[in-house]
Amino acid sequence: MASNLPVPVAESGDIDLVLRQVLQDVLGLSSERVAELDAESGLFGHLPELDSMAVAGLLTEIEDRLDILIEDDEVDGEMLETFGGLITFLSDKRSDA
């Protein structure tokens, strides 16, 4: 029986791919928009789709797909400011696990 559960990833390059897929799935961004994101691309406050209501869904999906736990006190504007900043945060979380 096939499982629909996401497979946890270990490589930082995979984190990039997972984050891009989550942004597509949760925020409904097109694959073209997601492909254009680079380390300096703004997220919160720059993507209209990523409002305060969408943050919770985004982080929950990231936790599920990367098999990590993001504590409430870790969530701040800096971690969500840029695509690269979020990648760095997630890479650090994975290495701490």
C-alpha cells in the first residue's frame, strides 16, 4: 500500500526544493514564480499570498515535510523576511535534529 506521507529529507539542497514545493502548494504560487525565487527574494510582506493567516499553514506544512518542530518563539519577521533566510533557518533546524 502506497503512503501519501512526505519523505523526510536530509540535504540542504532538498530543503530548497521542499520549500519551493510548499510555497506552491500552500500559497498557490505558480511554478514559474517559485522558480524565480532566490536567496534575496522577499517573502513576508513581499508576497501578498503570505499574510499572517498563511504563515501558520506554511510552517505546519514545512514541519510535516521536513520532520522538524518549529517552536512559537522561533517564529519572527527575520526568519520569514527572505527566501534565503528561511532556507538558512530550516537548514539549522535540520542540523540540530
